[in-house]
Amino acid sequence: MTRINDVRHLMISTGINKGLNDYETLKYSEELDKLINKYQLLTSPSPHRS
């Protein structure tokens, strides 16, 4: 969860300073999406788990 917050802060800061369409902002946005998806997979109940 710490990494998610770190990347979120980097994305927001970069977006403010460089713009929302800047390559670096978009890179952080994509990384954040991947981290959130991974977190949700790890924390959601699975019908296959006992």
C-alpha cells in the first residue's frame, strides 16, 4: 500500500509541475493502475480459495 501512495504522490506532483499529458505523468498513472489492480487481486475474495 505504501508503494501505491508513493506513486500516487509522484503522479500528482508531476501532473501539477509538467502537465497531465506529460510522458512522465502518464507513466506514473499506468504504474499506479497496475499496482492498484495487483492490490485488488490480492485482497479480493476468490471463489477458488478455501
